[in-house]
Amino acid sequence: MKKALYYKKLDANKVQCELCPQMCVISEGKTGICFGRRNIGGELFAENYGHTISISMDPIEKKPLYHFYPGKDILSIGPNGCNLRCIFCQNYHISQQISPTKKITPEELLKYCEQTGSIGVAYTYTEPLIWYEFIYDSAKLLHENGKIAVLVTNGTINEEPLREILPLIDAMNIDLKAFTDEFYKKYCSGFLEAVKNTIKISSRFKVTHIEITDLIIPDLNDSKEEIQNLVDFIAEIDNEIPLHFSRYFPAYKLNKPSTPASTLQSTYEIAKKKLKYVYVGNISLSHTSDTFCPNCGELLIKRGGFYSDIVNMNGENRCKNCNYLIKGVHLFA
């Protein structure tokens, strides 16, 4: 347990957490929506500090990150809890309810990295930003020892803490769940504008590589108009930001049929008109997991499952055929 950052004291021994837009007002002895931050004696503590629901090695493509050390495995951990309440959550047993955890210190985490030969740590599985203090301490230690730090996040964080932690984050996959306020409020208890702001700020922070994921759910966020608006938003920021579309499967409180392949093919084609790197996950659609040169169309990285084969790129992250630069941060080790 550690004293939490970003909160203010209120009357009657209450506190208000200021880490994310939920701005939870927490009575003594209680936690906020994320389960991880508890009011003890009128002070806010990160009760979840160093408590992980899992620690394992994963392909970095599983995050998904396709333009950041492709083909590498990365040590992955995550906290118990989340600051959203998505009714379609596919990890609900560890994000929406209290689950068993194992305690780990930043020093032990670094040791695991060194023992496994991992390039660093991915904070993932649930919502890592509710683990803010632990990420801050451990990512700093990782950087001091030549390791990287990756966030797989829903992007629901306030601007000040985001700017404070970005210098310690080498790559992010940000989950943009839909592109309407109504969807975020009704199905996630969340805030679209906050996530958009996270994407804008993070994309301007040039030492942090970002990719974006959108889970396509039939009849809820799959209209051509909404997809086009989402694509336009990303393209206006940077048309070289990789965008991943994922297939929805029935989970938690939502029992809609799985997303049809035709819908995912259509969203892929819409996005490819404006974005240079578009991918489809959780389903096998021809070449939608591969990376092609935006300039000459050459196949650069061929993927199958979570396996990546770099076939036509040189050591300077350029297409061997036309010398086009594939932008990103530490694309290849």
C-alpha cells in the first residue's frame, strides 16, 4: 500500500480522487469505482500497489502492438479492477470483480525482466492506469536499467497525471471503444472526450509510440458513419497511427451475436482509404494482419496468429523495395 497521488480532501473525512474523469468521492473505509484506491482516515491510498492478477510472457503482438518490436515477447502484468464498467468486458472476472492477486515490488519486477530476457514490461490485462503509483515507480526503475514500459489502456485518465507519466511510457495501445458519447455513457460508464484527449496528447509526445484498438460490436458502434468519424479523427492527428479493429464475441452482460466477417472487412476498407496502417484481429481475414508499404504496396511484415515475420524491411525501418520509412519508435531491435 502506498499514499495515492492526485486527490483532494473533503469535509467529513471524505476524499475526491482526481486521477481519472470518474472523480470518485470516497467515504472513509471505501474505495472508488476501480477497487484500487481506498480512503483510510481521510487520506487516499493506492491499496492495489504491486498487487497483480497475472504475470506472464506474451507476444507483443497480443497487446496488440504491431509496430513496436515485432516478434518480441514481453513480460505482462496487470492490476485487479477497472475505472470503466463495460457491459461487454471480455476480462470481466479480473476487471469487474475482486480477484486473487500476487504481490510484486518494482525491484522484483525488474528481476523477472532480467531473468526472462524480456525487453520490458507491458501493463495490461485490465486497466493499468488505476495502478498509477506502481507503474510510475516500476517504469522509472525499468528505464534506469535499459528496459521499456508499455501501456494497454482504455485511455480514461485526467490530463495532468497523463502528462506526468508519459515520459516513462515507451508505447501505448489505447482502446477507443466507440465514437459517440452515448455509447460511452450507456455501455461503459465512461467519457469519449477524455479518451480522445489522451490520444491527442500521447500522439504529440514523440518518444511514446501509440496504436489504437476499436472493438466492433454489431448495431452498437459499427455504422459506416461512426467508423468514418473515428477514422477521420485519427487521420487528422496522424494518418500513420496503426488502427486495429477487433471482433466482438458475447461476453459478460452482452449476448449479441459475434461481429460478422463482412462488417470487419467493410470497416477495414473504410479505414484504409485514410490511414496507412489498418489491421483486423480476433478473426482470420486475408492479409488484414500483414503490414504493407504505404508507398509501393510491398509486403513488409507477414503475420499468422501472434507470429511476425519481417520479410522486406531493412535495419533502418525502411521498405527494401522503395526505401519508404515506416514511422514508429524502436520498430525493430
